[in-house]
Amino acid sequence: MASRASYDPLVTASPGSAHRLRDLARLRRVRDRIDREYAQPLDVEALARGVHMSAGHLSREFRAAYGESVYAYLMTRRIERAMALLRRGDMSVTEVCFAVGSSSLGTFSTRFTELVGVPPSVYKREVGRETEGMAPCVAKQVTRPVRNREARPAAPHLA
């Protein structure tokens, strides 16, 4: 009868695949940290240091695993939170920008528009009416930003 250890993928795996599994675990830790600390000043260097990787290696591996850069993932998290705060309606766009960790209103507005398809001021004004009466968890799902610049262009208003 074979020992149990002979079926353990970490024991029988090649050194390269064991290294790959460690990298994937590190990437998950980075993604989880971004999800938790999106409003903090985060950069690739600090995230890489936290998982004992170089910034270049983290950037390459993160993109290969998740299909987008560390920065793009961070900005998507920030925009998702900004959308929720804007739907609430009690904060200005500038207050929301800084509350989600962005340090530049211009960069925040540009990235928000790329992901959502409308500027944050328009989103605040119009989406509140569209999601009125929806449970917050449903509103979050139906208004989730689209990644990788795939937002549908806003329809022109003809009046």
C-alpha cells in the first residue's frame, strides 16, 4: 500500500510547480490586502515588499494571474466603493474621491468615467434614481464597474 505522502501534490510536485503555488498564494494575499486596504496609500513597491517579491515580479505575475495590473485592480476596488458612496448621496464627488484613497480628483474622475461610462457627478445625480428601492446588495451587483476600459459609452441625450 502506498503511503499518503506519495499523493500529496506539494510533495510530488516539481520544484517549479511548488514555486508557482507559492507565488499564487502570495498573489491572493496581495489581492486580499487591496480589497481590505483600498483606501490606504498603496503602491506596487509596498505590496511587493509585503509578500517578499520584487515589484517587477509581482506586476508580471499579477497580470498573468488576474488579467490586469495591480494598479488597475486597486483602482477598480476604489471605484466600486466610490459608486456605493455616491449612491448613498450624502457626500460630494471630491469627498468620495479622497474617502476611497485617491489623491487626485482628475485621475479619479478619468478612471471612474473609463470604468463606469459616465463621470462621477453624473453617476451621483442619475444612478440614485435608477437604484431607488433596490436592496444595496442588488444595486451593487447591477452597477458594478466594467474592467479594462470596457464601459459602454453613454447614450447621447437628445432633447
